[in-house]
Amino acid sequence: MIRKTTYMILLVTVLAAPTAFGQVIYGQPTSGLVQFQYTDWTIEDDDGETTINQLAIPVSGFVPLQDNLEAMFYIANASNNLTENDTEYDLSGMSDFRIMFNKTYAGDQLVTSLAINLPTGKKQLDLEDEWLVVDYLSDNYLDFPIRRFGEGLGVSALLGMAGVSGNMRYGAGAMYQYNGSYEPYDGYDDYNPGDLFSFNVGAELQNEGFTLSGDIIFSLYTDDKADDVKIFKQGNQVDFRLQGMYGSERYTASGGIQYLARGAQTGYDPETENEVEKLKAYGNEFILHGMMSWSPAQHWLLSPAMDLRLISANERGFDNSSIFGIGAVIGRGLGANLNFDLGFKYYVGSADGGDLDLSGYRITGGLTGLI
């Protein structure tokens, strides 16, 4: 189902995900979405085979509170199993509960967003078993829906401005995200992951069914601390995105490119807080993606899609990676207010300059209800 949205599409670094787009959607009723996402990856090298899988069940919802004011929420449960060197490791738990409020003013020329991360998720992980699972989940050449579990209390606020000139829509925004301290692992009592500042500009051009949009997001991180001592600082990054879409009554075709430029991460001596290392732990990324949605019959929607990720070498000795994904989602309307979808995606690629062979798949399903 395609809904008309306002021209205001501003980036919000929502606590439900590393990045997400916040937008006020006029006329959309209260809705809820329950999904299951099963992801399985196999990593092979000269020493053997490692497998890791995740079953994630995210629940999200949308509630219009009044004119120009809406709320969205998100929570998820995830179970992970890792097999390395014939030894199994497990990690299961809830994510934090996240809620976001969006409000527009001045004839939709201003938007404010407030997001809150409530620390309800799993923390105090076991360093012997559960830490290793999290380490694999954080590898950027593997794609998992849930990478983080419980964190500290977090609050983010965004202010955005937008305007229209002919068939051109444009906007800019700034966001600050506060991240509170928590205990990520047993015995690691007071870890503060640092805060985030994000700035973005974007524009959208519409003409006879075709839409072209682009945006740039700059993210700046403050120091991570343990027991109020600086230990680490994530590198700043710039995210460039360009997307196009063409739609008709029966089908919609869309595609885009993204380039993520990452800065070097800084390590500090915990005794003196002096800088001891400055290296890129993650390489830059280039992403190409495309999708077509087609309605072969009433109430049915078929959406084949593909994507390609190219990750450059980092400065810690890990070489380049490339991952290709292809799949499709089929959706069915089960009535005026209920929709179901089922999808499959297959991945193949390599990491560390070809030393690691990658293969994987994801099975998804979702049930959306409108009230």
C-alpha cells in the first residue's frame, strides 16, 4: 500500500536503529506490525566453518495523537546461536523499548522529534560465552536485524526545517542523542558509550510519477568512558545517499546508491587518557540497491529486490569485503485492515580480501494491522 506523505523527510537517528527516517504521515491510522526474521550466515576459511543464526521478533507501532502529532514505538526479542570450532554459544534476550514523538509546526515548515530509549533490554552479558556472539553480530560484513540488546537510558531530540519550491522539496535538520551509562558485561559496571550529534540536508524532486531524492548526513561522536575515564572515541562519519523511484498504478520501481565514509577511531590510555591509537576499525562502504513492486492480482503484491555492498579494508589488517543479496517479498491483503507478507533473501560474498567465504539467507514474515 502506497501512502502519500508530506514533503518533510528528515533523518532522525532514532534509538530503535542506527539510522532511520522520521516522517509525519497524514491520514495514517493507528497500526501495529509484528515480524519474524530468521537470519543464517556461514563463514568458511582454511581452518574450517563457523555458523551463526538469529531469530528476531520485532514489534512496532504507530499512533496518531492529534493533528501534526504522532508516536511510534519499537521493541524486539532475539535469539542467537553461534557454532565455532564445534563449540556452541547462545545469546537471547530483549532489546530496549524505544518510543518517538514527532510534531510539526508553522504549516509543516518545522518538525521536532523526541525519542526515548528505556533500558529494559538484556545487559550484564557473560564474557565467556555471550560476548563472542556479540562480537560476531558487530561484524559489518554480516547483516543482522538485531545487533544490540540492552543499553542505558537514552534521549534524542531533533529540530528540522523544510520547504517547497515548485516540484522541489528540501529540508535540513540537527539532532543530539544522549546515551546514559550501563553495565554491558559482568564486572564492567560504569560504561558510558558517549553521545552523538547528527546534521543532515536533503532534497527531493518529483515529476510525473518519478521521484529523485538525495541527502547527506554528518555524524559526530563524543568519547566513550569507563568509570568516567576516556577509553575510546568512535570516528566521525559522512553518509551520502541518492535514490530514485518511478511508480504507476500496477508497479513501482526504485533504486539507490549509498556511500558511507568513516573516520578513524581513537583509543586512549586509561591511566593517562592520552591518545595512543588512531585507526579506522571499519572500512568505507558503497551500497547499491534496487527493488520492483508489482501487483499481479487484486490484494497481492510481489517485490523482488537486490543489493550489493562493497566494504573497503580497514587499518587493522582486515581487507576488503563484498556481499551480494537477492530475494523477494510477497504480500497479501487479508481484509481492509490486515496485511501479511513473506520473504526470502539469499546472500553470497567474501570478506578479508577473499580469505573468508560468506553465504547466508534470511526468511521474513510480517503481519500489519490497522485500527
